[in-house]
Amino acid sequence: MSNKENGTLYLGITNNLIRRVWEHKQKTKKLSFTSKYNLQDLVYFETYTDPENAILREKQLKAGSRQKKIDLIEKNNPDWEDLSEGF
């Protein structure tokens, strides 16, 4: 999730992407990181059928640099469009 191109980034995992994006957009958790920084745009996501692999990938991405995260987003979504618009 992000608030604008090259803006603040949030990375997490969920078992229900549509619900979780909705929660971020509705700011259901008022004191959350995404609410504080107004992170409303889903700019990148990956899907996994195995939760263990999803957790490993999350850790890998979180351990990477900010630039690596930006490069991954821009490779797949160069205009930083909100990918949740199609949900």
C-alpha cells in the first residue's frame, strides 16, 4: 500500500486481499500505520496458496531496501496505479 508515487510504503500479508484493502481504505483501525500515513493505494501484490511461502516472501521483501521495493513496484506497475480499482 502507498499514498502516492514514491511515497510511504506498507507491506503486509493477508488471507483476504479484498477485505484487507477495504479496511485500509476505510481506516477501520484508526491508529494503524496505514491510517496515520493515509495509505490507500494498492500498488503491488503477490498471491500464494501456501501461507508459509507467503510469510517467507514477506520477510524477504521487508529485509530488502526501500529501493528494491520501489523497483519491484515500478517493474509491475510503472504508473503506481491503485490496483484495487478492479475489485
